[in-house]
Amino acid sequence: MPTKTTDGAKKAAAKPAAGSKPNALQKPLQPSKELAAIVGSNPLPRGEVVSKMWDYIKKNNLQNPENKREILADDKLQPIFGKPKVTMFEMNKHLAQHLK
């Protein structure tokens, strides 16, 4: 039968250290003013930025009806994407240029 110290050591080892750094997806980044018009001006982790972008795209019906992988840029998305339409795979490349 294991002792309490052994159980406690195993549980402590499973948790990340309190002072550990967040990974690249969890680190809050400051959006540019163009991107802030959609996701807000506070620093956000990359995952939240992508999630808020998809919320905006779906709310404003900006997916191409014939090809759901294409996003049609409106007046707010045009400065971020730099062109009238992008694929969902290209979107993250364009977002990275607007996050510091």
C-alpha cells in the first residue's frame, strides 16, 4: 500500500509548475487597431482571437456559400486580409501579422 507522500508526489508531478510560462497559443498578444475593431483592444491569446474571428465571420455570414472554406472580406476584414477573399487556412497567416 503506497504512503501518502508517494501519492502526493505523483499528483504534484502531474500538475504544471505554478511559475511555468504559457505556451505560444496561450500567451496574450496585442491586436493591431484593424484587428481590434473585431476582437477588442485588450491583449488576447491566439486561440481566443481565432475564435472571435470565427464568431464575427459566422454572425455576418461571410463564408462563401459555394465553398465554405473561403471567407469573403467585408469592410472590417479587408485591411486585415489585404484581399477580397481568403481560405480559412490563410486566415491565421494574416492574423499573425496583426498580433504582437
